Amino acid sequence: MTVKSLSSEDLKSLQAEVERQAKCTMSTPADFKRLSELIHATTQLMVSATTLKRVWGYQKDTAESYHPSNYTLRALSRLVGYREFDEFCERCSGTDELTSANYYGEMVECIDLPKNTLVSVRWNPDRVCLLKHIFDSHFEVIEAKNCKIMAGDIVTCSVFVQNAPLYFQSVHRDGVAPMTYVAGMPGGVSYEIVGKDPH
């Protein structure tokens, strides 16, 4: 689907899902700033608060003529669990609701976690990581099963979101150049705070 074929119904459906994910109705400047940060933390794509205001028609001087770019639509679609806007439109076509599997749950900002917090992360098929919070967005991998992440790796991520893909901005391993890694694409991950390492 190109920008020229964008329908108001498709855009409204996407806006509704984004608001559900962000847990707000996008009605204040602070809402758009927070959404911009959430998009970057979750997808690693940058969409400014000003652009988001235009998408929602919050800036009335551009609301009549503004058409979101493919990049913006892609970023919003990835926030709600789809790789592209086309995929979002195809999967929700003919229904007023998306499947419950695409509903995102609670979110935890990694910077808010106390030091040594243990977080268990699971995703299909049968992949598991146990992470220990070191500081800010840095974690040590304590255990890893059936995935490319290995015990002893140091990884960085900004946010855990239930049922959403988990983006490790960097994975550090001795003797290997830093790399990025996405867990739970598609389908998302489930995470659980399981306690605190006493050491």
C-alpha cells in the first residue's frame, strides 16, 4: 500500500491501536513526546513529536492536507506488532478489532529497575533468557536457552513490553564485535520480573 492509497479508516484503526499501546488518547504535547520516545525505545525508529502531532491532526494548520510518510506508517505499525503498514491493514481488514494476540500488555522502563533485578524473557519457539540488571539499560545474560544470545553476554535494551518484540540495541561478547538482536519477531516476548540477585 502506498501513501496515495491510504484511507482514513486504515489510519484511524492504526491510531486506535497505537493509543491502546501507549495507554493514552494523544491529547496533549506531553502525550506525543512520550509516544515518540516509546516508538524509538520499542522499534529503534525515530519519529518526532511534531510529526506525530500532524498524523493525529493535533496541529490544525496541517491537519487537512498532511499525509504520513511510509516511514512514519511503518514505525507506527511496528510499534503495534507489524513489520509494515500493509501487513497491519491486511490483518485487520474486515474486522473492527485486532486479535487478542496483538494486544500489548504492561511496559517496564529498564532504567527504573533496581540493580540486580532478574528478568526472565520467553519467546517462541521455546526460547528463554534470564537477565540481570546491571545499571541503566545494561543487563548481564545469566542463562540462555535455544537462542543466539549466550550466558555471559552484556546486552542493552530500553524497555520491556509484554507481547512486543524485544530490541537489544547492543550485544557485547568477548572477542566479537557488538551486534544488535531482536527477540520475538514476530509474536513478541513475555517477560517476568522473578526476583533480585543477592550477589
